[in-house]
Amino acid sequence: MSMIERIVHRIEEHIEEWRKQDAARKREADENRDELWAAAAERERLLVEVINEEESQHDSLEEITKQHRLVFVAHSEEVAQTLEEFAREKDRLVKVVPGRQGSYAKEVGVKGSWLVFESP
């Protein structure tokens, strides 16, 4: 063989070896991809199962507040002092009057109400 034929033959051998290695890497990647997709599908199924289980175990906020006879109210420090005074004096909540909704309250989804108390 001439020098050029030997070089061409050697190049063809390298190309053939590279093709075999590339095909093996692609097969391995496909196998890994299938395993990863199967694992991801299983994780998603388990997540949905856990979420559904959690949602079924939790009562709505309305049910919880009725069951425990309490409501969380966001307010200022001054209002807190007034509410504490009403509690000390054993005042009784007699009425809840929905407040008017300003544009800011509507934007942030805040609803307010007037709490009407009665002294004993």
C-alpha cells in the first residue's frame, strides 16, 4: 500500500471506531432518558397523590373558624388595644357590618368589616 492509502485506511478505521462509540453513547442516552422520564412521571404521580390527600384532609378556612370559634383579623396597634379593652370588659360582639371597598382594598383583595360590640 502506498503511504496515502495507509493514511486513508487509518482515517477510515478511526471514523468507524468513532461511529461505534457514538452509536453506543446514543443508545445509553436513550436508555437513561427513558429511565429519567419514567422516574419523573412516578414523582409527578406521587406528588399529585400527596396533594390530593392533603387537600382532602384539610377543612376549608370557613369550617376551621366555625369549628374553633375564632377568626384571625389583621389590624393596627390602636385597634388591638381597643379589642383588648372590649375583652377585659366582657363586651360581646353583636354584629359584623361589611365595610365599603376602596380601590386599594379591591386591588390587593382585602375585605374589611366593622365589628359592633355591646357592653354587658
